[in-house]
Amino acid sequence: MKAAIAAIPGQAWTAIGYPRAMHVIVFPENMPVEIQIRTNLQNGWAQFTESLGDMWGRRLRYGAGPDDPDAPAGKAVAEGLTRAQVVEIWVSFSELTYDMERLDLDLSAARADCCGHSSPRRSDSGH
């Protein structure tokens, strides 16, 4: 089976501020199938963004902002805020989430190195 990696996490960003999932394309029986590999946080972020796009216009997914940005976000999302304000907050939250994930990886690596084990980011051992 052939495979091609279309994006690498941390290097390809979505239009509104969060690293894309790793996209792997495989070709079982010469039929291309895309597989997305996401962290739990990436998945939650993507699901929320998809929901906002369904409610406020598909352009949101591509960085164009919500349709009618000055309209109220609505009680179900954020009462008292506009759509544009919610997107701005969401992008800030996305950046903080990414920083937290990177910090978690760094702390895990330091903990593993401190205890004499290989870092989870390294592929030099089976630990």
C-alpha cells in the first residue's frame, strides 16, 4: 500500500489559528483514502470550528471570518458577544492551547531525560 503525508503537525496551520492534523493519504486498491491524525485537543478544536462554520458560514474555515461578523453570537455560543468577538477569542484560545501542548511535550521529554529514559519525542529506543 502506498502512502503520502500531506501535512505535518505544527508546520501547517489552519486558517483561524491552530495546527492542522496530520493528513495521510493511502491508496488501498488504487483508491485514495485520506486519514486525519489529531490530538484530542486538535479534534475538539476542529469540531467546534466546524460547528461555527455550519452556523456562521463556511468561509470561516478558510480565514475569511464569519458571515455577518457584527451579529450577536447568540445565547447558545456566547451571549452578549458578536460573532467576530467569539472568533477572536477562539483564535487566542487556540494559540494558548498549542502552547500548552508544546509545553506538555517539553515537560514529558525533560521528565524522561531526568529519569534516565529516552524522551517520548525520540525514536532511539522502545520506551
